[in-house]
Amino acid sequence: MGFGIFLFFFMFIIITHLLTRYFDTDRIERHIHSLQGTMISKSWEPFGKRWFGSDSDRIYKVRFLDMYDNVHEAYVKTSLFGGVYFTDDKIIEYNDRNEHSEVFHLRKQVERLKRENELLRNHYS
């Protein structure tokens, strides 16, 4: 009888853990999609940034693409009723092909200056 109760509680804990991770993933993905982004990866980080003092929150490290295809890495705190909170969100790879990125504008400006320089050389030669 004692082993059956132990096995029941053990299976209950495993199933509960798997379900919370499934719902966390869904909650985080929906939040990133609401920001017009796409999640690349997610890993559970029980001792991630700002973990101290949060008993019911679960912390994940995520990588995602924003609406401009820049790659972000961030820590995410979430719980069943607590929502999704990003901490330490940083861009780790810029999309230089994006028309909204700073690198794109700088390359366009360099191309324009090269063309102007060539025109001036031809004009004064």
C-alpha cells in the first residue's frame, strides 16, 4: 500500500512538472508573438537572473527574433497567474539586412558617399 501511494505521488509530481513546462512554453511563445517575434529556443534556468525571492515563478533563458529579425537573448520569469516578464533582454546579433537597422543605414550612407566621390572625381578630372 505504501509503495502504491509513493508511486502515485511521484507520477503526479512528474506529470505536474511536464504540464507546467508545456503551459510556460505556450505562454512565453504567445507573449513573443504578441511582440511580432519568433521564439528560437528556451531552456529552464532555475537559478537564472533575479531568481532570488520568487517561490512560484519559473525562470527560462530564451532566444528569439524580434520584428526586425534581430536575435535577442533574455531571461523570462513566468508563473501560472503571474504573466511573462523579461529581464536582461539584450540583442546578441543584429540583422544588418534589415532596413530599420543602424548597420543598414550606415552601409547605404557609405554607398552614397562613394558614388558622390566618384562623380566629383570625374567632374574635376
